[in-house]
Amino acid sequence: MLSRLSRPTALILCAVPIVALFVVVGVAPLPYAVAQPGMTANVLGANEGRQVITISGTDTRRTEGQLRMTTIEATGPSTDVDFGDVVEGWFRADRAVLPREAVYPSGKSDKEIEKRNVHDMVESQNSATTAALGYLGKDAKSVDVSLHLADVGGPSAGLLFALGIVDKLDGDGAGGDLTGGRTIAGTGTISDAGEVGAVGGVSLKTQAAGRDGATVFLVPKAECADARSELPKGMRLIPVTTLKGAVSALKALEKDEKVPAC
């Protein structure tokens, strides 16, 4: 025989499984990665004591200003992300909560992912060299370009590598610097033909760029909206689709001419 429960007792008993559910959710790992602004590096200078771009077989020029490639830092593929991490990420402008599979391929170990990132970086460097020398009309067999950037993987620095090569070899084409002496940052993949591709995490990268002194940010045109969402005060966005277009935009900026805008 069942006795009738009072209303307060019944509410308490009903609440117990709900509270238990929140406790479990709060401590259980979730299938997300949390990202934040990462390091930036001037491709015209040195990284960890070694020049990022080294060129031999042809004359190079001394450069002023900076071309800063940008990164994001994300929790590792094996890192547990709990409910508290996710909630904090939702409410912070300098954090992004992403499905883990959007950041890392599923079913791959940490070592396999690291190996893939290194491979993508090498391919990006090769494409950047091909695109830059092709743009300048230089024979790749006569020019040796070496690119080095420690502890960074993936293809998103391609555009900045290519611009760095162009600046070291040709500048603005009229004796000046491609940067105009500014600190310019950006992101974007690059193809052998000089086409710029989207990369993701752009709103975090603009924050990293602003933190490290950049006033201009080159962004793949398709990601303009993302770049505007958390844009640091005073930073200028320049949308690009090709290496040629990026170089033309920087030359126009230096001459105070009309420059594309997001």
C-alpha cells in the first residue's frame, strides 16, 4: 500500500534526479574543443632565434615593418572539456566553443593529428613559395627559399609566407616596403596559383593580432563577417581572394589610395 506524499516531499524527490543529471553533466567530458587567441609571428623576422624566411640564389632586400601570421590555441584532441569549460567559453569574447570534430579529425590519435598538421604546414610553405615566385616571375630553379616556424602546424599561414617572400625579394616594386612600415597581420591558405582560402577561427586571430600591435588584418573575403564580430578597436580589415590582390591592396594602402574593405 502506498502512502500519499506531501507536496514539498514530492518536489524534493522529483528534483533529485535532475540535480544528479546536472552533476553528471558538469563533470563528464563533452565532445567540444575550446579555442582562444594564440601566438603570432613576424614572418619577416626571426622565430626562436632563426629567420622564418631565408632566401638564396638571388638578391634580397632589408625590410621594415612586420607581417604577422596568426594562430589560435585549442584544447588538445585528448583533453577533457567539461560543462563548466563550455559555459565559460560561451560567455567570453576571447574564447570559442567548437565541436571537436570541427577542429580535429575523428578517430585519429594525438600523434597522427600532429603528423598531419606538420604535413599541412610543409605543403603550405611549398605552395607559398611557388605562388610568390610565380607572381614575381622568378625561376624556382634559381631561387632557394627556406621557411621555418617552430611549433606551428596547419596551412593557415600560407598567405603571410607568400607575402613575406614577395616583400623580401621585391617590396612594393618601387623601392619601398610592402608593409609601408606598418605591423600587418593576417591569415589564409594559399594555393600554388596564388588563390587564398578560408581558415576558421578568424575572430580569435584578429584579437591575437591586435594584442601584438597589428593595425591592419588581411582576411579571406569569405570570412569577413567572422572577422568583424570581435574586431579590436582601430583595426582595419582588408578582404583578399588572391596573392596578387593582397599585394595590390597593400601597395594601395601605402599610397593612401582606395583599399578594399569588409
